[in-house]
Amino acid sequence: MRRFGGSPSPDDDAARERPLHRDRHGRGIRGSLAPAGVPLTVSRSERFDEYVLDAVEQVERAVLASPLLVEQMALVEYGIEEVPPDAVLAAAESGAEPLSLGRTEPAATGTPARVVLYRRPIELRTPDLRDRAALVHELLVEHLAELLGVGIDELDPPLID
């Protein structure tokens, strides 16, 4: 309570020593509306990571019948970058090449083969979350097929009704 005039009370000193909180107009301390771990609190980058992991799991399940592909896929690393490198962005801005949504890096001495997807360009291209998950899966399969030198249908067989 704030006092005007009169002698200060011992409670005033204690109130000054307390840290200030964001309790405007008596509405309570501000904080998250949802508890941690609920889909509402998952960030866009965390959700994108889940899309990539789901796509990798789907491909791994699809190639279980081929031990050679399983062995080759075990040697591949998957990565996510926010945006493409500056050289790729400059080429896309000049119109020389379309904007790349991912890249493959073949294995070299000391580094494994990699499939890298660019999060922000994919998010900008697909505002709907279902479309985004489908595009991530499609891109991962295309880049992985290119890297392993196999057909797309071997990594992602079409559904038969």
C-alpha cells in the first residue's frame, strides 16, 4: 500500500526491497498461457525439427527391406539451417538460379555425407503446417535419393490402393 504523508511504516521498507514484478493493475504476474510441452509452446524451429525427424523415420521404415540402403542411410547426417548461404541467396536474387530449399554434401575424408534443409525458405513457401510437413518429406527424399544415387521410388514407394 502506498502512503501519502505521515510516518513511514516498516512495511514500506520491505516493499522497496522486493523485486518489481509485472503485475499491472492487479492482474497477476504475466507468464505463459500454456504449460511447457504442449503443442502451443513448441517453437517453429522445434516443429520444423520434428518434421525432418518424421521424414527420416518414414524413409527408414520404407527401406527396411533393403539392407544396403539401410547401411548407406546410417552414414548420412541430416542438418537444418535457417537460410541458404550468401552465395546461393545472391544467385537467387539475381535470377540466375531459383532459390534452393536444401543441399546435399557428399562424404569427404573425415566428414560424413549430409542432407541440409533451409528452414525459412520452406516456411515461407508453405504457410499451412500440413503442406510444410509434406514438402519437408518430399525435399528430404529427393536430396537423399540424389546423394545415394537411387530412385525416389526406392526411398518413398508410392501407396498402392
